Amino acid sequence: VSPPATVPGQINLTLSSSIGKYGNSTNSVPFIYYETLTIATLNPTKVEGRGGTSVDVIGTNFMNTSSLSCRFGMFTQVSATFVSSSHINCVSPHIDVNKLKNGHDITFVDTPGHEAFKSMRVRGAGVTDIIIIVVAADDGVKPQTIESIKAAKESGAPIIVAVNKMDKESANLDMVKAGMADHEMMAADWGGDIEFIPVSAQTGMGIEDLLENINIQAELLELQADPTALCKATVLEASTQKGRGPVATIIVQNGTLKVGDSIVADTTFGKVKAIMDDQGKPVKELGLSHTGHVVGLGEVPSTGVSLVAQNNINEAKDIATTRAEHARAKELSKSTKVSLDEMAGMIAEGKIKALPVIIKADAGGSLEAIKSSLESIKNDEVKVKVLSAGVGGITEADLALANAGDNTIILGFNVRPTGSVKTKAKADGIEIKTYSIIYQLIDEIKDTLSGMMSEIVTEENTGQANVLETFVVPKVGTVAGTKVTDGKVVRGGMARVIRDGVVIYTGKIASLKRFKDDVKEVANGYECGIIFEKFNDIQVNDYIETFIQHSEAQTI
């Protein structure tokens, strides 16, 4: 609920980390897997002002951001435990609010730190006004830092650099400034326009300076918003919940959302039946810069879309219907109208082996990350073909779609087939693979695609022989009387017959003799008789080149 008029402001934080591949950590800090830190100041008494400043703090190291958020918790004298078991599985943003003792609210919005969730981080930056990049004073600029710099610059928002771990003996502020300067991030005291704030999550050093700089930036932005207007919000996450149906997690950017409002989010619409705050408690409205969960949409909306309140349900329905028709027409246009260049590309793609999959996930953010990750796994020979992707459990409709194609796999993330669906899938021979960790899903699909790829065949030259004479043996064929001039000739091995520099035959050596004896191999300097498999056009002065083929499986 929006704070009363006497409350000086609100701070929203979205915390981030770049944790290891499977998210394992020995850190005792209770909130894990956060990706961005958003801080917003709110003054509801200023109707002409936007009423909220969002600050995206992008962590380049897990310990940097999680420990820094812990320091914010200590600074506000609030005990915060933010992570549920779902975060271990890298599911979706989870929102919690705690109050500063001076009346400010702090909203933490987390997104996973793996590259698979890049679109979620970009979406987080899209709803914020100030970016804070957290860099470790003892590590300096890392690959994750460079990615964070790119995301921050693309957002177009003002940037502040918080240099964490300044309490450590190995801390080197100048090293961090120099490393950031290499990426066009020049510190203000070095003649640039970026504020570098030394901080320590352990001791609390510099936290007040950081907050002061955030407030200064917020004042300079002079953001505008009207809390009395119809609500405009961004969908951070969406899922289907038992007993509630489609649920959208939103952050309000303008106006106020109330129970009973008619809303539209992309191609779905409805009336707000219930609003829960970040703690899951029912509230009647969400004010500027507040976050919460909205129940009432007809379908699960896509993450990242705008949720907008309308004057009545008919307006909302008309907008959603028009958008749905436009999206459908666009799809049909794609499938029926192609240019010559596109046609050539489609013909070329016919040579590509595709792995057809159907994806079902428990939440929109997870679905988005999985779909984009799988679609990026491809090369000139193999790729993933996503037939369908949706939020919710695996249904008989998914089985019907899988049955319509060949070798289609159904991938479930935090969903499981039950009852008749499981029975029918088994009877129809449809493979359903379920996961709770996104990296395991991606790795298994990579392994599957690698198995579909052709083996890499390499050759090793083993010897060469010169044809000195030829003999025709009835019912046997032509025998090449040769002398081995390099390496060795092996019976059953592969060989090429070369005439005037041109290869005229490639095949196996069917028989190898020394005088009248069959032998397995003949070494350099010795003479032998060679009979080739299904080839008799051998002539004097032909050269015979022997080789071995090695096959090696490819990985994508």
C-alpha cells in the first residue's frame, strides 16, 4: 500500500549476482541468486513528480551483491530472509519488502545471474532509472563486469559504480578505476562523469555515501508521474497458481492499481480480482513503485509486457482482441509470404537436423529463459525446433502435438505429468523429460544435439607404393606388383590409386601377398602383390597411397 503523505520516500532494490553454473555456494548470507538491485525513492505528496526512482545494481560477483544487500538490511535495521527453495532452481523473481527506520520502503526483486537469464536482467534494467555496478576492489574488472557495463549503457540510465570489499587488505580502488576506464567508464575524479563509491558490505563503510549519491541522481532526473492516473505497470513474472489461475507479478510505474480495475497485458485482459503485496498479504491497491501479485487476467501474460488499466472491461477486451488478431496475422504472414532470399534460406535449412521440443514451465520468466537458450543452441548442422512453449502443467493437448510430429520431446521445468497424461504418454511412447535446474536441461539438450551430428572423420597417411607390374589372375582380378616406398601397406586398410596426380579409386585392399604367402602388412623397401576390392583398372606407374580413418564425435 502506498505510504501516507508524511512518509518521505520509498526505495526499491533489485539485487543481482553472477553465481556459479549450478548455483552452489558456501556463503551463509540468506538471500541467494539475486541479479539486480533496484532502489527507488518515493514522495507521494508530489503529484507532479514521478514518485519513484529505480536503481538497478548489477553485481559482477555473487559475494559482492549478496553481501552488499545484507549491509543494506543492517543499515535499515531490518531482518530479511528473502530466498525460498525455488531460487535454488533458478526459477523466477521473488519480491520482498522491508522498511527503513526513516519510513522508506525497500523492495528487492531478484533475477538469476546465469547468462540464460540475460533477457530477465535487461527487463529489470528497463524499469529502472539509475544503474549501480558493483565491482570487487580485490578482483577488478571481470567478464561479468564487462557484460554488466554493456547492459547498463544500453539502458541509457545514469550509472554509479560501487566498489565493494574496501575493508580487505588487497583492495585496490585505482586498479578498479583503471579497469573500468578501459571500457569507457571514467571516474569523476579522473576527469570522467561516473561516481565511484568505495563501500564495504562487512563494515558498512560508504553505504550512506552511496545512498546520498542515489538521492542526488534522483533529484537531477526530475522524474514525473501521477499517482491518480490509471495504472501502468511492467510484468516482471507470471505463472499459474492453484486456486488463483494466472498471476502476474508487477511493478507500478505510473498511477495506482486497485481491486476491480479493468486491465490488459498484451493479448490477455480481465478485472483485478485480488492484489497481494510482496509478502503475499491481500491489499486493495498498489501505488507508485510498489510491487505485488495481481489475480484476474484470463491468461498468463508474457513477461516484460506492460499491464495497463482501462476505463472499463470492454475497452480492455477490445485492445487485447485487436492485439491477438494482429499477432495471429503476423504469424500467418510469416508462414505464407517469403522473399526469394528467405526461400533460399528455408531450402538451405532443410539440410539441418532439427530436434523438435515442447516446453512447459511453471513461470513465464523460466519459460522465456529456457526457450531463448535452446533456440541459441545451433550450428550449420543441428538446431532445436520449439514447437510450443507455455506456462502450466503438461496436458493431453501437448501429447497430441507431440504425436503429430516425429521424435518430439516434451520438456517440463518444475512441472510433472500426472494421472491420465502420464499414462497416455507412456502408451503413445512420448518422451517427457522433467527438470528442476535449468542448466541440467540445457546440458542434456546439448548432449542430444551432439549425438545427432555427423562424426568428424580425419585421415592418417600410413604409406605409399609404386606399381611396377600388373598381373591378371583368372576369377581373381588384376594384381598390382608394387614396391613400398614409404611407411607400410596393411591388408584390409584403405588406399587410393593415383594416376598422373589424379585419384581414380578409393577403397579397401582386399588381398596382400609376399610371393605366394598372404601377409598382414608389408614394410618400406619390400615388394608385394596388391588386389583391390572391386577395382581392376590398375596400370604400371600408378601410385598407391594407404591411410587410416579416425572418427570422432562432435559436440555443440
